[in-house]
Amino acid sequence: PANIQEYGIAAPDPRDPEVVFGSARRGVSRYDRRTGQTAQVGPDSAARGDQFGRNVRTMPLTWSPVNPNVLYYTSNVVWKSVDRAHTWTRISPDLARQTWAVPASAGRYASTVTPTPRGAITALSPSPRSAAVLWAGTDDGNIQVTTNGGATWRNVTPAGIKPWTRIFNIEAGHFDTGTAYAAANTLRVDDMHPHFWRTHDGGRTWTEINNGVAPNAVANSIREDPRVPGLLYAATDVQVWVSFDDGSNWQSLRLNMPAISVRDIQVKDDSTCLCADLIAGTHGRGFWILDDLTPLRHLARSRGVATYLVRPSTAVRVRLGTNEPTPWPPELPAAENPPAGAIIDYALGADASGPVKLEILEASGRVIRSYSSDDPVLDPDPAVDPVAYNGVCQRNPTASDCGLPLYWPAPEQRLSTRSGLHRFTWDMRHQPIGDAPRAGEVEATGAVPHRSEHTPRAPWAAPGRYTVRLRVEGKNYAQPLTLRLDPRVKTPAAGLRQLATLTREMYDLAAVAQAAYQQARGRVESLTGSVRAQVESLAPAPSATSPLSASRRGGQGVRTLVSAQNTALAAAMAMQDADVAPTAGQVAACARARAQVNAVLARWRRLQAQRR
């Protein structure tokens, strides 16, 4: 906790994230996480006096997006600090209505109401384009703007906004200083409908932009995408909305959210988080995150109904769900992790008549991971229908996932062949070796209820540049993908290079051994006599119950292609838990695996020569 007054707004210091400022009804608090101490840092009562201290519970507190030294706070006036709240300067007059018509919602008490200045500033938005431009909105229905840093202010309230409409938020335009958007909440004047507003000329004219937003739910927040002009997000008392045409039309973006009052939304998009997400805060004190806005941005730029592959955002190789040893108990507050991998979005203009394929290619053009809509999946899926899958486990206790609590596994992914927009996640690993692409287990360490992924027995792909290729109806669609290492990793570059080099060498040796095994098994039936016996000893047939048992056949100490493959893969996987330089023991294990694979491959080559 940052020790902010209830309903207050948090403003972490952009230059020191250990310090969090918080707004309160009578000033600003400063919390230092390192000491756990909180100081009250004004503006003090002498500065506020009798005229400049009117407030509500949610007083805006925000840093300038163009100057990280400037902090703004509001009461019924705007305050500015350039020294991290050590001193404050008032940069506006009273921006609330000085007089107003008594709203009809006052009912039988209307005759007792005397219009006097009572409002407070409830919305403040410094322009990301200019330090001189700030927009302010009040809880009594005023919108004011300054274009000279607060020296003078203009009242630009649209005529359609009634007194005591609460301006819940204002969004200064990201692409020019004349644009702003406002969410006008009319709950207190008995108008239960949404009211969103837009201006492109500094507030001289406004357009109300509600088309497509469901009625009977007031407006709470509106935000502009910082990357794509005309892409807007809005929140009402029941859900989130999106517009691809600057608010002229809206579509539902509720998805799997419950019907709940969404009080604010923010686009989190910066180099620190390496993300582009939409965050929604609800009146139930909940947070929801829509991961990766890239497909929405693509739709805003090109509205056609066609097949395409969206250029993926940078993927970050982060290990999620690392708590020990099993899921946290349900009473412990915890949220979902983001998708465990690189997010890949694609759209199909029509249902595909054949399989849809997705491939990940490294810089050399080599395919390191492939998926198909024909890949087998469990049916029923234990994550989707655990009751039905429990029946599978009762009939066959050794079936996949039957040794787990069935509330652990995540739903299985499958490439869709249906028309529309789809999302798929690459787990940032190489192709599992063998015939079972889903091979892997849910690990007890770090299990997350309903989100525990099957970790394939394949190493991580190295950070670098890749290509994503979508294959549909005989056509290829490609986009670049950058894979980055977890930015918290501080391992020296030499150690990371050694890790990547040994990992790739061991994986490639395992793949070569597997290919040789398949080749040998394919030739067994055409062989006779001693040559067949030698090939059988080098590449024994898997048993019906355990394909890996081929590695153990042939007697104690006999090396086979499968045992060599397993040894090399085990050496690679032993280095995948952390991004650190391999230990001496791991380097030695790689040397033993290298020698074993080379030895059995040499035997196989000699047998091939004998057959000729």
C-alpha cells in the first residue's frame, strides 16, 4: 500500500518509482517505499485559504507528460509544483461555475438552493504535445483550457452540458494541441445516458459522439490511443467500448468482462513495460487488462475484411508463475499473468477450406517452430470440461493430466480456421522433438489455477529477430517479430552467449539423433541378418506403452540413437531454468552428450555404409 487517502489518485514519481504521491481532499501525500513513511506535502491551508480549497474525494494528481519535473494537483483551482511538491504555485482562478441554474433533479428542494460557487475540478489533462496546454473539467459541468501554461484560461464548455454534469475525465489529444475528448457523467442530473464529447479546434466547437454506445449507462472515461489517430476507447457504467473512426461510431469491447461500472481506462504503452495494453479500473476495486492492442490498431489503420497477419509486438522472454510450490490458496489476492509467450494475431476473411499453419522462422530462414489447425488436442479439454475429463481419467488413469488437479491446466490452443480475428501464443520455445507437439507437463512449481501451461521439452528460443509466417489457402503472410530477454536479467553478455550456444548445440544434436532414429526405423524392414540386428540395437522399436523405452533396450551400457537424443536434450533442458551462465557441471554434461551423440551417429554411418 502507498498510504493514499481513500478515493485518492496515485502518481508515482517518474524518476523514482519508490516514491508515490497521492491526492487527498486537503492536499498531497508523499510515500517513500524504502522507509514506509508518508509526508503531507501541501498545498498548505494558508495557500488554499477560504477560496481555493473546494474539493471532492477524487482530486486529480498528474505529472506533465512532457516535463517529468512538473506535478499538477487540483482543488477548485489548478496547482503546479516543479520541485516534487516542495512548493506549489496556483496557476488558475476558480474554474468552477460561479452561478448556475438549479437542476431539475433538486426536486422539492430546488427553492432552498442558492447558486454559489461550489464545484471542484474533477478532470485534468496536460497536453502530451505542449507544456503550455492544459484541459480542466469540473464536477459542476465546466470545461476550461489554457494554452499559455495557466496565465489565462478560456471557458469552452459545450452548450449541451448542463450544470452539475460531472466531467469525469478529459483526454488531451496526442497528435495536436487543439484536440480533446471528454466524458460527461450526468448521473446527478437524472440523465442515465452516456455523453462523450470531441473537439479538434481547441474547444471552440464540440461534437457529441455517442453513436453505438448502449443507453442507460453514464459516461465515465474516454481515452485516445497514443499511436493511432482516431482510435478511441471509452468506459461507461457497464462496460468498455472502442471506436475506429474518432468516436463517430462505437463497438463493444466488453469481451469477457462482467457488466460493471468501469470508472477509468488507461493505455499503458511505453518502453518500460514493453507493452501496449488497455487497463480498466472498476468500481468494484478491480483491474482488468486487455493484453496487446496491436490488432485493434491494425483494424483502425486498415478496415478491410481480408486475411492478414498482424505485426506482433515485441515479445519478452519472462518466466511467469514462479511461486513455490503449487497454486496459492484462493484466499490470497492474486491476478492472472499475461499470456505466456509471444502474442500473434491474425484474421481470416473467410472460413479456410484447408489447414491453417503458423511458423516461426529464425534469421537464416530455418523454421524453428510450427503449428497447424490439424494439430491434435485433447477432447474433452480438462481445462474446459473437467467433469467430462475426469471420466477419461477414471477409465485411463495414465492419460495426460490425470495426475494433476484438473483446475490447474490452461485451455489448449488451436489455430482457428474460421473467419474473423484470432489470437495465438507462441511459447517462445523450439519445436518439441518427436511426434507429440503437445508433449510436456504442467509443472507443480508455479502452477496457476486454470492457466498452467504444458511446458514442452524444448529449450527457449534465443533473443533476436524472427519471422512469423501464416499459411492459408496456399498463400503466405509474413511479419517480423523481435524476441527480447527479460530486462531484469543482468548476466554478462559472455555468459548469455555461452548459454545460447550450448543450448542450441545440444538441441540440434538431439534433433539430428531423432532424425537418424526415424531414418533407421524406416529401413529396418528392408534389412536382414546381422545388419538388421545391429540397426535394431542402435534404433530399437518403441514399446506400445512407452515410446521412450527404446532408449533403455539393448542391454546395460548400450548406447542407442534415442538414448543419445535424450542425453543431449536433457543437457539442453538443464540450462533452461534461468538466464545465467552454464555451471561447470552443465558444461561437462554437454561434453558427455556431445561425445555420446557423435559416437552413435558414427555407428549409424558405418551401418549405412555396410548396407551399400
